[in-house]
Amino acid sequence: MAKEVVVTPTAAVNYENITDYLMVKWGISATNNFIDRFDQVLILLSESPGIFPFVDKAKQVQKCLLTKHNILYFTETADVVKILTIFDTRQDPQKLNTIF
């Protein structure tokens, strides 16, 4: 049974920032490619969230490589997958400590 995927406000802002950046710097094609990949990942998360590795087992945080520059972090409960953030891999990884 597929789980509901919930996007947190932080992840929604990250998504908007990424798509805005891609549109300005790389155009409609790159933006559409990102959106298509994001939609594919949402389906995977809904159907099989267990295939992705844990980053923090105590907090039950998992990660999914969205693109080579973006990692999606999420948690899973019995019926919901909650997207915490979309993190740019070129940032300081210490910033993740403030997110989860």
C-alpha cells in the first residue's frame, strides 16, 4: 500500500528556490528535468521508502539522492513519508544539524 508523502514548509521553500534558480540559470529544460525527477522520487518514496539508507537511525532520518547536487532527507511512519528538506550538496554539511 502506498503511503502519503507530506512536504514540510522547509522542503517546499527548498523546492521553490531550486526551481527558481534552475529557471534563471539553466532554463525551462533543466527545470522540467528537475521537476520530473522530483515527481519520480515522490512515487518511490510513497511505494518503497525502505530502499533508502538511514542517515540517523536514532531519529529515523533517511536520504535519497535527488540529483548530483541535491539530497532529499525524510522520515517514515506507518502511513506517512515526511520530506524534511532538500539539501544542496555544495553547502556545509554542518547545516544539516540544525534541520534534524
